[in-house]
Amino acid sequence: MGSPKFSFCFLVLFACYGILIPTCCLGDTCQPNDHAALFVFGDSIFDVGNNNYINTTADNQANFSPYGETFFKYPNGRFSDGRVIPDFIAEYAKLPLIQPYLFPGYQRYVDGVNFASAGAGALVETHQGLVIDLKTQLSYFEKVSEVLRQELGDAETTTLLAKAVYLINIGSNDYEIILSGNTSTYTAEKFVDTVVGNITTVIKGIHRTGGRKFGVLNQPAMGCVPFVKALVNASNGSCVEEASALAKLHNSVLSVELDKLNKELKGFKYSYVDFFSFSFDVINNPSKYGFKEGGVACCGSGPNREIFSCGGKGAVKDYELCENSSEYVFFDSVHPTERLDQIISQLMWSGNLAGPYNLKTLFEE
Ligand SMILES: *[C@@H]1O[C@H](CO)[C@@H](O)[C@H](O)[C@H]1NC(C)=O
Ligand SMILES: *[C@@H]1O[C@H](CO)[C@@H](O)[C@H](O)[C@H]1NC(C)=O
Ligand SMILES: *[C@@H]1O[C@H](CO)[C@@H](O)[C@H](O)[C@H]1NC(C)=O
Ligand SMILES: *[C@@H]1O[C@H](CO)[C@@H](O)[C@H](O)[C@H]1NC(C)=O
Ligand SMILES: *[C@@H]1O[C@H](CO)[C@@H](O)[C@H](O)[C@H]1NC(C)=O
Ligand SMILES: CC(=O)N[C@H]1CO[C@H](CO)[C@@H](O)[C@@H]1O
């Protein structure tokens, strides 16, 4: 009694009674399956509910209606009408939905876990005290690796961690500091180096813990996001050049650094996802992808619903909601709709948006 194996199975049983982890109940041994696990790091683009369990402000939470209205039919912490990118990638990789790390109770870590936190940045200063910063996300992953070692033993854990894919999307919240006019402490170049430096530090930390396969999204066309357009009052609807220039600078530094890691780190394999090109194209040519609207959000207030007030739990209480979110690129003034996330997930998985490997290859190798 009290051996790791015993308590592990007890927890599984407990989870079955609570119908939390039905995948474990059907004669499945809860051992790692054939599929590579998925570990997720990042911000609101990837958060599947971690911020439901921290003390933060409404701006960093999406656990109220109308978030979650289409696929899940209830608000659950995803900044979307439905699923987000990690949900689609898990589906394509034949994994169950990957749970938020802070979800109370048993966690089936053998499939992976999601550490992403809305509002988080690569820098600890970004929304400090209100989010789980990237460094803390890494420390949670290190804890998970210890739990796995106790459950499965060293050899099996090493194999699991090396086979797993690590998906990372971070940076926009750091750049929001500069975009909202705070350039007091850094030049753009220095700031980008600091952000990317902290991302590479975390990638090295995941590698040190046993990770080998990384999927990293670059910065989207930040200047074309309705919320950012409104920041500089571009009421004519054109993208804000300074913001997109900052994203491009980040992306060029990030791709150089990933190439360096590829040469330095043992067994390193990566997929660099060109979120920028895709987002710029879909926002400016929505009909090409079957959308009716690329510049107006589905949910929020203001002429373009550019005010971040979806759900009315923050400072602004008024908001409007569109009838059919599938016609929109943006659900709120910052975050994509499920339909947009599905399209980009397919392109990341098997399309030409990612290189040198796409995610399908990363998972299958
Ligand atoms: C949560 O944050 C608020 C405001 O920042 C603070 O007043 C409150 O004490 C915090 N609660 C907990 C449980 O930490
Ligand atoms: C500007 O950014 C620095 C560094 O992130 C921060 O310490 C400072 O509080 C910020 N100033 C304002 C006015 O937001
Ligand atoms: C990471 O960010 C901190 C500020 O939070 C900065 O002082 C440090 O130099 C950065 N690290 C790297 C490797 O750039
Ligand atoms: C749109 O407005 C911004 C400033 O508000 C200006 O810099 C830009 O040139 C305008 N674009 C067009 C196409 O008129
Ligand atoms: C919503 O829009 C999508 C995309 O245009 C369309 O396929 C779907 O039929 C629409 N749904 C409803 C209920 O009108
Ligand atoms: C420079 C510019 O585009 N200014 C506009 C800001 O927005 C107000 C109304 O929202 C317009 O009246 C200004 O022309």
C-alpha cells in the first residue's frame, strides 16, 4: 500500500467513478498508448482553462458566456466560440482532449497536459501576478516529468517525453506593452531579443527535461487584429504597420534562434509555424477561406466590435454577438473563431504552413 503503482490505479478508479477520464475505463490499462503525447505552453491562443483556477481579472478569463457557445455548449475558459488549436492537434494526433494542468483532480499525463495561460508572456513582468508566465509553465512541466517517472519508471518516461510534441505560442502579450506606448525601458530590437531569449531558454529547459520535438508558432499579423487597429484609431480599417513590423522582427529573430537550437541540441526537431502569413492573408482576404468578415469581430462592442468586452464581465458591460461565428475570422477583438483555428490547425498538421517538419511528421517520427 502506498506504492506509486497502487495509488496510481486507485486514482484511475476514482476518476472513472467521477466520469472524468472515461478513456481509462474501457479496459484500457492507462499505460501510454502508441500515440505521441502533447504538451502545450503559451497564452490565450492555447489556454484551455488554466486561468479558471487562478486569481486574475476578467480580461484574462473566458469562463463566462458566450465563450464556448458552439462546440462545448458551455463556457470553459477557451477564448473562442468553440475549440482552440491544441484541441484540433490532439484530435489529428488521435489523442483525447488535453486537459489544463490546473484542472483539479487526477491528470492522465501520459497523453500530455496543457500549461497555457491567457495573458501570459515570455517575460515574467508581463501581467505579473495575473497569469502563469512561461518560466512557471516550464517549472510545472518539470513537476509533471517527476510524476511520470514515479508512475512509469525512468526508461518509459524518457521514451514518452522524447516521443512527445511540445507546442508553444507566446509573445503577443509582451509586445502589447510596447504597442500600448511603453517604450521607456527598451528599444524594439532589445525587447525582441529579450522575448525570444526567454523563449529559447524555456525550449532548452524542456529539452533538458527530455523533450525533443517542438512546434513553435511565430507572431501573427498583430497590426491587423481589430483590438490593435483600434489602439491607434485606424478607423479606415488598415493594419497598423508598426505592430506588424514588431511581429516581423520577432519572427526573423525566432527563426534564426530555432535554427541555432537545431544545430546545438541533441535530437532536436522542430516545426516553425508561419502564423504571420496565414493571419495576414485570412484577415485581408476572408472570402478566400469562406469567411464573410475579417475586420469585424463576432463578439464585443464598438463599430467593429473592436472593444474587448465580449461577455461584459470587464470594465465595459455592453457587447453584441453575431449570429453565426463561422462567418467571422475573429470571435472577440483579439481571438480567432473555432473555424479559423480549425483551418490553421489543418495547415500546421499537414499543409505547407510549417517547416522544416509539419506537425504530422513530428508526431509520427
Ligand atoms: C485575488 O486578487 C485580489 C486583487 O488582486 C486580492 O484582493 C485578493 O486578496 C486575491 N485573493 C487571493 C485568494 O489571493
Ligand atoms: C513599462 O514597462 C516596464 C518593463 O516591463 C515596467 O516595469 C513599467 O511598469 C511599465 N510602465 C508602464 C507605465 O506601464
Ligand atoms: C529574460 O527576460 C528577463 C526579463 O524578464 C531578462 O532580464 C533576461 O535577460 C531575459 N533572458 C534572455 C536570455 O534574454
Ligand atoms: C489609415 O489611417 C492611418 C492613421 O489613422 C494612416 O496612417 C493610414 O495611412 C490610413 N490608410 C489609408 C489607406 O488611408
Ligand atoms: C454559418 O456560416 C457557415 C459559413 O458561412 C455556414 O456554412 C453555415 O451553414 C452557417 N450556419 C447557419 C446556421 O446559418
Ligand atoms: C486619425 C483618425 O483616423 N482619426 C479618427 C479616430 O476615430 C474617430 C471616430 O472614432 C474619427 O472621427 C477620427 O477621424
